[in-house]
Amino acid sequence: MFDKDKLDSYFEAKPQKQGAELSEETRHTIWVRHVKLILPSLAAVLLGLLLVYPYLVPVKQDLKLEITKPKKGELEKLHITNTTFYINDAHNKVNNFTAANIDETAPGSKLIKLTNPEGIMPQNNESWINIKAPLGFFNQNDNTLELTSSVDMFYSDGMNVNVESINYNFNTGIGHSDTPVSADGTLGKLNAEGMILYKDKGLLIFTGPAHIVIKEETLQGKRQ
């Protein structure tokens, strides 16, 4: 509580004669009294702001969260960009793949869409197959990989194979295709209607009518 008599005393001063100049001590006393009155008022204002400010901050934060909140359905399907993933086969060999995008075809689905997949598939010996395609689908339930839209296969021994699509089963180590195949290797070139790949055996069987062009230098080498 303020003491009214004490507060009034700040304004009590001996009357000055008209025209008389205030002394330095009197002016100082008046300035001190004004400061003592102003400071409590400023302190009260600052205290009020400190009490009110915390209630204002959450309003801005809630507005920001509402703006950036994901739309319904945006997080339902898995989506990953520029990633590496690994697929184990029946012999526990690791097949290393990369993809520009990995997307679930449906929420909670085990069928994964792959954009620009590329991977290394090791064989039983030290050889390997590099395989890539613009589009692919990996079925986690069946452990199968389907590559489409022009598949390129490069064997470590130097052979190149191109096929429109291929389906490979990592559990059996067998891949097959019923689409036209072209191959180019050290012996020559080949075109066929399809193929069967036995990865672990290092065996590639071409099916349907096939056309083979053997390099002349290969035949000359055998004659010598």
C-alpha cells in the first residue's frame, strides 16, 4: 500500500517568491522525486508484458504448424529418393541395388516401384552381372524383381545383353524373359525371342528362333 501522506510530501515544497530562481539543490530534489514515481510505473508495465507474452507465442506457433501440416494421405505410402537397398538370395548372397526413387504401389503394400534401378548380382564364382533398367518392381513377398522398359545386362566377362523385360526370382536364382533379346560378346552377336538365366550356374539359355553372327577372327583363332 502507498502512504498517501508520504506521496504528497514529494509535491510539497516551500513556496518560492515570484521571479526567484530555484536553487541547484531544489531542482535536484524535484528530479529525484519524479524519477521515483516514473520507475515503479515502468516496472509495472514491463511486468504486465512479461505476463501476457507467453500467451501470445503459442498462437503463432499453432498457425505455423497448421500451414506445414501434411495433407491427408501424403505419408501413407513409402517414398525414398536416391537410396541403396540390398536383396539377399537363397544362398544368403547380397545383391546391391540403387534407385532414384522407391515408392510403395499402395499403402502397406509389399510391391515396391523402383525408378532407374541398377545393381550388381554376384554369381557362384568371382564373376558378376551388372543390371539396370528405367523401371522395376520388387515383390517383397515373393522376393522377385521385375525390370522393364529396356533392360541392360553387362557380364564381367565382357558380354552385353539387352532385353525388353525380365523377371528374376532371388529365391531360385532363375530369371526369364519372353521378350526379344540381343547379345553382343567376344564370340559375336545374337538375337533371340527370349531367354532363361541361371545366375548361380553362370548359364544363359536363349529361347525361340535365334540368329547368331560369329566373329571371323574367333573362327580363325580356333583353326590355328
